[in-house]
Amino acid sequence: MAALPIKFHEHLQLPNAGIRVPNITFSNVTMESDKNIVVREMIGDQQQVVIIDMADTANPTRRPISADSVIMHPTAKILALKC
């Protein structure tokens, strides 16, 4: 049998990075490249965006941003928001 074309390796569990489990859905989490994961989180009645740098997963960046959709530029620290 031929080897699999892709090797999977788990780098991060989002709850270990401080992301609440109800916020881990396809509509709330985006990963445009292997550099960042962006999560739209609802804490109480306040919405925020969490940016997880895969080079430093222990220090996610949280911003009080309300948006319908968020995506990170693949190489730069630029967020694209759909409001």
C-alpha cells in the first residue's frame, strides 16, 4: 500500500490556547496559512477576535472587534473584516 500523500501532525488544541469550545466552529475559525489562526469569539455579550500566531501559541492576541467574518493576510499582520 502506498504511503499517504499528507502527514498530519497536531500542533495546537484551541481550548489550550484559551478558546472556548462553543466558539470552535467552521464559521468562527479561519486559517489562511500555516502562520496564524483567527477565531471570532463571543464572551458574554461582547465579541472579540483572537489571533493565534503559530510561532508563539502561548500568547494569543485578543482584540475587541465585532465582525461577521475575519481572515488574516497569509504573510503580513493584516486582518480583513466583513461587517
